[in-house]
Amino acid sequence: MDMEMRNKFAQGLALLQDPFEKLLQEFQPDCLVFDQFFPWTTDVAAKFGIPRLVFTGSSFFHSCVIAYLREKGSCHQILMTKKPFVLLSLPAD
């Protein structure tokens, strides 16, 4: 997915916040479980005093690789070559 499409996707997900808040007022759940595609749920959960759990579907190794590629600023270039590459280090934190 290119960056323009990714940005449109993120903007679309953000549009769900208001209708979601209305659902919370109506159903008053005990807990929320969301993934990283809904970062606004942190504020919504705090607003309604509802505990929130974050589910990350990808592995920690995957998250480290993506962080490494972003840090190096070459994520798109490396992924577009579709060739194997060597990680010289992984993020420590």
C-alpha cells in the first residue's frame, strides 16, 4: 500500500471515533480491545473511564524490523527491491 492510500485509510479510521463514542454511551462496555490502527481509542477510553487493551497481531520481531527500516529511512527502497537484506542491528528498546 503506498503512502497516499495509507493516509486515506488512517483518515477513514479516524472518522469512526464519533460514532464509536455514541456506541460506548449506549452500551457502556467494561473493557475495550483494539490494535494499533485505532490510536484514538486511547483518548476515548480515558474519556469514558474504560480500561483499554492493545492487541498487536504482528510479532515483536516484525515490529523491530519495521522500526529498524524506518530508522534507516530506507524502508520503501528495501521493500521494493524484493531481495533479501541483512539487519545490522535491532532496536534495543
